[in-house]
Amino acid sequence: MGPTTSFDPEILGLPFYDDRHRRLADAIGTWCDDRTALWDEVRAEEPDKAGLRLVRHLGEDGWLAFLDPGSDPETRPGDYRSICLMREALAYAEDLADFAFSIQALAATPLIRFGTDDQKLRHLPRMAQGSLVGAFAVSEEQAGSDVAAVGLAAERTDDGGYVLNGHKAWIANGTIADVYIVIARTGEGPGPLGLTAFLVPADTPGVRVSGRPVPVAPRSFAHLAFEDCRVPAEAVLGKPGRGFVIAMDLLERFRMTVGAAALGFARRAADTALARARTRQVGGSLLIDHQLTKASLADMDVQLNAAALLVARAAWEADRGSPRFARHSSIAKLHATEEAQRIVDTAVQLLGASGVVKDSVTERLYRQIRSLRIYEGTSEIMRLTIAGTLDTRRADRAARDL
């Protein structure tokens, strides 16, 4: 495998990965390296146009093929180690490309895992081609990390369909999506027991974009309003009352991929800092010759290695069907995003004033990394989740020695 700028070859050489993963890393790394002109162009475009353009590119070039059940898994593998590698490479190259890839995969995964044959056939081939854009609509103003608090109401009609009324907030790709996967309250039980997932085409009467929030790193986001939005019984994804299970299954699987994206951002920041330290003169000597600089670069390398190992382990656990993969996914997400924030901040510090110049690599990374500590569960929620999965058996044994 030839060298690529976005991966650590020693990490790829570990038994967590197979040769097909190494070939994939080489291919996606090369693809990203060859599209620097595209990255410059999409950064200059408004987010909706850039998002649509990137989904089309990713689909046309085959990077979304794994979303189609009929695709060849050996050609475009869709296991979680592969998804993590693709996110790491795309994040290293261009944040908007990672965003387009991840939200399309996020929206398609509930269909892949819980959709009927008809639902899959209707949506997934076009999502894989990039000709149909999806969005996952779960968050609300009062229901972010707490999925059980979702309040969007879906009332059953006499003909077996549903009428949706309420709002969704902070929906990624909400302004450009052709179909929304919506979690709504159907009332089969209290809290998490009363939620159902629906497939709602964006042109359905009664659903509209009610707001366009602009995050610090601009991309397509929307607040959605549902006003007497009628959908047929066939719009239910999975079974009524299983919406919480579908949402949590998705979030648990994609948390590790958020860690992979954070790793891509962090590695780009570390590489940029190292390149600058090797050429910048400070006090008559190169910045890299200063002991404090060496210590900072060493800390970055340790943080990158730890994050890469945790992401690889989590994806490997998911791919092998471990019943505790969700714990490792949360660990990888928490550690990788928190450490990536520190790495990017250190890189800005090492570059000095040039590190905060608008649209420079480190300034973009500084804006881009912050949101990953919130997506798919905040760092605080991750800590609570991990604490709830601690193995108490060792503590019981240790207690006997107290």
C-alpha cells in the first residue's frame, strides 16, 4: 500500500484491520489527495449547494455504494471499520466532504437495518448513487441527547396512517434532504416506549423548513415544522413503538465514526503544526528545536495513537458482533473528540497569529472540531453512559481486600 497523508500506516498494520481495509484506506486517501481543487471550490459555495454537490460526487465515485444492499461488499465494504476509515480520510481532507458522507450514511442506516424490502428498494439505490439525500430527524429544542424526551406527536388516523404535528431542531442536511427519517411520539407507552420511526418525503404536505441555523462551521442545518403532516401506514420504519430502539441503535453505531472524524481533524492539525514547527524561526532557531515545542508535539502523537486505537477497537467490536460494542463506541467517541479538541488548540497555539487567520487550515479546524463533542451524544452523556456499563465484578473482588 502506498503512503497516504491521512492515515498512520502502523495503526493500519494492526490485526484490527484486514487487507481489504488497507486497500480501502489507500484508495480513499488517494481520492481525497486528488481533489484539492474540489475542496477549494466547495468551501467558497453556500452550504446547501456544497452539500448537494458533495453527495453527488461521493455517490458517482462509488463511496456511498455500500448503502445499496445490492452492491458488492468486497468492492465497497460497508462494515464499521471501513466507515471509520472513510470518515477519517474525508475529515482530514475537507470537513464538508465528511459531513456529506456521514449524514447520508447516518440516514440510510436505519433503512438498511430496519426497513422493509419495498422501503429499501425505493430509497437505498438512489441514496447510494447520491441522487437522493437523506436526513435523520430526532433532535428537538427540548430533546437533544435525551431521545426519550421527543415530543413530536404522531396520531393514528382512521385509515391506519398518521398525522404529525410538532417541530424538529438542528437537523443536519435538513435544508437539502429529499427524505427524512423522523422519530415521533405515537404513545404505545411512556417515554422511550412511545416512539416510532417514520419515512417522510420532504415534499409531503405539512412539513417545511422553519429555520436555518448557521453553526460556527457553516453547513446545511434546518429546524423543521410538521403541521397536520399526513403519512400512510407504510411510512412506519420498523414497528410502532420501536423508534427509541432504532434511534439508539443508530447513535451507538455512529458514535465511533464521530471519533474517526475527530481523528482526521486532529491528525491534520498535528501534521500542520509539525510542518510549521520545522520551518518557523523563533529566537534564532527553529521552533521545533525548543523543548516546549517538542513536548507539545510528543503529547499530540500520544493523543493521536490512543484515539486511533480506541476507534479501531470500537469498530472491530461492532463488526464482530460484540454485545458490548456500544460501550466501546462511546469510549472512542468521548476520548477522540476531547483529545482532538486539545490537539487542534495546541496546533493553533504553535502557529501563533497565523493559526487564527480566517480560512487558514487551523482556523477552519478550530471551528469544525467543536461540534463533534456534541453530535451523537455530548461528552457529558458519554461519561454517564460509560459509567453505567462499568464491570462491577472486578470491583466486587477488589472490595474483599478492603
